Amino acid sequence: MTADIATAMTAWINRLKAARHAAVFTHIRPDADALGSQVALCRLLTGLGKKVVLVSLSAVPAPLKFLLADGGFGFADYTPEWGRANLPQMDLIAVVDTSAPMQLEPAADLLRTMAEKIIILDHHLTGDLPHAILVRNTDVPACVEMVADVYRRMNVPLDPPTAVALLAGLVADTGWFRFDSVRASTHRLAAELIEAGASPSDVYALTAQQESRSKLDLMKRALEHLQWFSAGKLAMTYILKSDMAECHVQPWQTEGLVDMPLSVGEVEVSACLSEADDNKFRASLRSKGRVDVNAVCAAFGGGGHARAAGCRLSGPVDAAVRRLVDAVESRI
């Protein structure tokens, strides 16, 4: 950790200690790292005697709902009306695992007016949400590693439910430790979480073995829509709202579809577009390393990591596919 990050973390923790009433946000369509970071931070604040509410911007994926059990903190499904009625009364707004306004819809406009209250922990490369304090550490593979560092710096012990939340996020964002972002400290944190009461086999069963049969139907649709470009180096698929309706799935169940083509040897980049309610498509991109997909997505107002990033594109689907293909092919 650099001196600048350490200094920012000290300031971040001081704001946390001074808070009396806080809201904790993460990005829309939360994955295990996002929700695990949220839950662990809410548990920390609750243990310190603060009044805290976990704010959900979109439906919590069913396999991750177990993380919310017995937290001792409040929960709110965000609406603009809820935000206007409640956020002005709070003295702290913590945001974890994102600093991109696009990922904080529909709360982004209101949050922009409250920068002096906002503190952020983020491990992504980009994001420009106005804030009082931002700790951005792109060296860590998961945001939960930053939250665990907060616990460590504050000398707060990890109880088993917190350890489970942190381990769920850690294994999700490292692909069960197979990504090149994994460091020795990542494994040391995993050992610490296991010692604190988190069971890897239980976490795997609760997060990776809870899908519905409908998800497999959706996977079939994604494979039916799969197209190949750049002599097979780019794999592109899409999911329409009609596919989701016919397969009886929720939008969060498109998670993971983008990873399927990466098993093919010659594939350098995989992309999956999923149709959203705003007549746009959410694009998720993955790279094996030669292509910086964060740079690709940044050109469309998105971002993330060099090997995993996302953005939004306007439809129709054929036009969105063509725009994304052109952007990726220029870098292959």
C-alpha cells in the first residue's frame, strides 16, 4: 500500500468513527464482492454503535441473500423518494466497490449533491463520483480486501458472519484464486477469514451451487446468440428481455454468461450484452490479458479493470454489437 493510499485510509477511518448515522451503497446488480463489502462495513458500523442502513439499488441476487441475515443493521430498497426523505438526515454516505455514477443509478443525481458526506472504497481503475474522501487501490483483487484492512486498522475482530461475507467477496472477484490479480496477501486474508470462522466449502455451496434450472436455459440462449469475430479472437453474445422473460429469469442471472467463451483457446476477449429497461444494453467484457477492456469500456463511459469491465450502449442490439465489435477489434 502506497503512502498516499495509507493517508487516505486514515482519513476515511476517521470519518467513519465520527459518523452517527450512515448509509452504505454499492453498485447496481451487486455481485458477492459488492454485497460482501456492504455487509461487512454495515456490521462494523453497527458494532461501533452507529445507526446504519444498507441501501440496495437493485434486487439482491437470490444466492447472495444469505449474507443479509442477522446483520443487525437497516435495509432499504432505494427509490428517489426514499433518498430525498432520508439521505439529507444522515451524516455519512459510504460507497464501496464503485466510484462510477453510472453504476449508482437511480441515486447518482442526488449523491452528486452530497459530496461532502461521501467516502468511497474502490479497487477499480475509473470513476468520478464527487466525494469527500476516496481510497482507490487498484492493486487489490477485491474490495473486501480493503474492508478487511479497515477492520485491521481499527483493531476490530472478525466474527464468523463478517468473515463469511468477506470470503464470499474474495473468492468471487478472484475466481476462486485463479486470476492474475491474486497476491500472496490475498491468500493470507483467506487464511485469516477461515480462522475467523468462514468455511470455504459452505461459501461455495451457498454462492456457486444455488442456481435455478432456468439459468441453464438462459445459458443455452447465450450460446445460440454467440458470434465470432477477429478470426475467433473475439466472442460476442447477447441476451434480450424476451430471452429473460421466456426463460423466467431475473436480470442478475446474466452474471457469468460472459465467462463461458473464455474456455476456448484462441479467444482473447469475450463480451455479453444484456438488454435493460431503459432501451439500452449493459455490456460486460472479459479479457485474457492482451486487450485492455477497461480502455474499451471507458470510451463508452464505463470502466472497471483491464481484464474485466462494463459499459452501456444504445440499441438496437445489432447496432450495439457492431459498435462494441469495432471498439474491441481496433485493439486486437
